Amino acid sequence: MARNDATSTNAASTSNGSDSQPPPPKDRESPATAGACSQPALGHPSGARDEGFPIVGIGASAGGLEALEELIGSFGAEMGMAFVVVTHLRPGRTSLLPELLGRESRLPVAQVTDGVKVEPDHIYVAPPGQHVAIFGGMLQLIQLESERSPRLPIDHFFRSLAEDQRQRAIGIVLSGTGSDGSMGVKAVKAESGMVIVQEPQSAKFPGMPLSAIATGLADYVLPPTEMAGQLAAYTQTPRWQAAVEPAATSAVAAEPLQKTFLLLRRRTGHDFSSYKPSTIRRRIIRRMSVHQIEEPREYVRFLQANPHEIDLLFKELLISVTSFFRDPEAWQALASGPLPELLRSRAEDATLRGWVPGCASGEEVYSLAILLRECAEKLDRPADFQLFGTDLDRAAIEVARSGRYPDGVAADLSPDRLERYFVREDGGYRVCQEIRESVVFASQNVIGDPPFTKLDILCCRNLLIYLNADLQRRLLPLFHYSLKPDGLLFLGTSETVGSFCELFEPVDKKWKIFRRKATATTHRVEIPIAAPGEATEFDPCRDPLSGDEDGSLWQSDSVERLIEQMILARFCPAGIVVNERAEIV
């Protein structure tokens, strides 16, 4: 979609065919925005930033030379950022790319050497046949392990860049075939970095741009000649500079933050007030930088005037880092003892049930399914299991349900698993039918919707870290209630059960694997979990007719609703309603 004003065309709208984002309010003074259009070769003013600088990864493949020349030719002599160019070149070939780009560039261009420290206003070009990574601001050359190693150098560098530079990471995807770069785009966005994708109409080979756009995570979709101006406008805003400093957590005051929560709840039905403020503020600041908005109250007005931006903010708040077998040692720890022990403890004709809340695009659910299959085969036992994956993001659930992933997932899977559990399809990989049939995906809010119950394993990795302490304390009793006695709780490496030692015992302290204790708990389970002061506490062991401790009946919206609940509790079996796609209504 062509870009005809100072505001970006967001990939979320480009990929679904809707109109581009509306421009920011006209009464706002934004010199940086004006400069983005009128001076595409804008440089970075001296002394504008005291610490750190953005590092821009640029990925290109077939047809990428022309795009690279146009992009680099528009750079000023002082951009205030560093650029690392990664392309698809076979091992053993001599690359003339540094010389070719050097003719077009005002900045020095050199081929990457092992251990070189990245400096601003320099362009580094990856050598053929090697992967480039960055650690501590220094570029490292990685030899491919074997001929079977996936040759996805753009994904490899983008992921490394996101881990090392976090908010300062910027990814640019140019012309090329295939889907290299798409997984890296997700990693960059998960760390609150920024992504620009070449406008497909301007690319000789639009495969890579289209794949990156399909993630819904590109901030700008532009022709190469307009990217330099947008880079300058984005990184020169005071709000972006605040976002990369520790003080960013207080950069959005409480009042506009609460109004933002209100707009999100009205638009999406979901309440983010119990999420960690530091994460929410950082991602709001990043959206403000996308539009060159400096004041939080002004961004609230922008949200009110442009509901589509609320959708984009909602999607940004849901971005999470996920991949197949993320933290491989943790999965190995699960497979080496707790999971086989769980399988042996269950009857051979029993169906093992598992739940992965906050599953995003489904990689973790499929990882658990594959691991269960492998453990069952080693034990020579029938492998009958049913896994549920749930998430707020309906678009992510659709991806999970399809089981289709870009080439980049090959980097997270062993060749044996890739060959056995995946089918090559449409330039990517699809999870095999045997595994997909054991998994059900649904849109669900773990805070507001009823949980799955009678579970043997609950895998909730890296969701609790985004929630405040109060909400974590409310969720853990819910997880205890959902699990069967001796069921497993598998958390992320930075998470713990905290003070709930009476509910769970550690199985592996390092990799955060816990077993549910069969003892009764004094903690009430809240369904749904509400904000403090608004909670309607529900004890699943209490008869709704018996009243609460103070003699009052369980709270309800109306007398009719209360009567309905009493009748259902006394006379009706438990049941659910599903639609034609087997989604729980």
C-alpha cells in the first residue's frame, strides 16, 4: 500500500486489505514528522543522544541490491545509528557488496570481521556463508554447523539483535524470496524494537516483504527511498530516547495511562490494568514514537480519534516471545523425569489433558504435544492426550490453529523433529496431522474466563512475568484448582509459585517445574479474576445456595441470574456450547 503522508502504513492494515492508519492530529507540532517527508536523507543532529544508539539490521535477498542501493544512497553523513546488512550469499563466493554499496553511501562500508565493535554512522556487510550475531555491541561470525543447518541468516541476526539491543533494535526487510526475516521481526517487536518492511509493489521479489507483513508486526511499509527519513523521525523523538532509558517506566503518568486502559477495555473488552506498568508504559511509548507524539495526553486524544490505533496498541501489548522448545534445557528437564513419571502414574486408557494459557501462535502447545508423543513412545505406552491452547489474540489463535509457520522455525527444531513432525508446505512448514489432531485452540482470557479443569499438566511459561504481583497471587490458586492431584505446573525460567508452597512442591527448582499438592487449600478461587475491590469470589467447593460467610448469597447481577445459577447447580449436568468450528462459545 503506497504511503502518501508522514504517517506510516502499518502492516496490520496492509495485510488485511483495510485502509492505512489515519494521520496524527493536524494541530500537533511535529517537525520530525515533516522532516520525514521533505528530507529523506536526514542525518542525526550532533549531541542529540548522550548514551547508546540504534542498531539497524537490514535483510535482503533476491532483487535486494537495487533496494539496498536506494536505501543506503538516501542516508545522510551523520545518521546517529549503525547498520548491519545481511544477505543470502552461498559459501565460497566472493562478495562485491561492500564495494557496490560504498559507491552509493556517504557512510563508510566494510565487511564484517569477527569481534568488530559496532560504531554509529558505519555500515557493516555480512560475509557469504556465515551467520552474523551481536553480543555486547560486538559482531560475531558463526560458522554453520552442517549442510543441514537452516540457511536463514536474516532471522538469525534479527533474533540476536533483539536479545542484545532490545528497544534499540530496528529491523528492515527488503526484497527477497521465501520468508527469512519473519521470525526475526517477531523477536524485534517482542523487545519493543521497530520494524520497517519494503513496500511489496516496489520489490523485485516480494516474498520476504509479504511474509514479514503477514506477521502484522511491521510499523512502516515503505519504498526504500522513504525509509531513511522515517528512521530519523522515529529515533529523534524525545519519547523514543526516553523509551530506551531506565526512567521510561515513569514516562507515562497515571492519569493518561488509566484513560488508555479504559479505551482498550471499551474497544477490546479486555482490561490491562493488572499488567505490569513498566511493560505497558514501554509499549505505549513505542507507539507514541511511531506517530511522533510526545505527550501521553495527546496520544489519548489520538486513540479517541483513531479507534484503529487502539487495535494496533492492543496487538502490541499482546506480543510475546515464543518459539518451538524455547529454553531447550527446560524442556529436556521436563522430558527427563517429571513427564515420564506423570505418564506412568496415569491409567493406560486415560486421556492425558494439558492446558497452555497465553499460547500466542501455538509453538509451545505443539512442543508439548511432540514431547508427550516422544515420552510415550519411549515408555511403550499408548499416547492418548488432549491439549488446549488459549490466548487473547484471535489472529494468533488462527495461526496456531492452522499449524503453518515460516522457514525460520527450522532453527528451533532438530532435523529429526523437523522431518518427523512437520510437512514442507507453501514455502514454510506445517505441523503434521497426527499432532494437530491432539490440540484444540480457542480465544480465552485467563483472567476473565473459566479455566480448563481436571488437567494433568498446565504449561504457563512467561505469562506471569507480564502480570502484577496481585494478579499472580490470584492466578496460582486457580491453577491449583485446575490441576489433578500430582499434576504438573511448568513455569518460565523467571517465574515461581512464590508463597504458595502449600499448593505446589518443586520438582525441578532450576527449570521451574512444580507438582500440585493434593492437600486442601484455604485460598478461594476467583472466577473470573477481577481487579482488587471488584472481585466476586467463588469457592468451587461451596454450594451456591448456602450463602457466604456473612449470610449473603453469592453476588449476582440480578435476581433472575441468581435463580438461573441455583437451578443449574441443583438440576443440570455441566456442559458447554460450541460452534461449527468446535470453538467454545
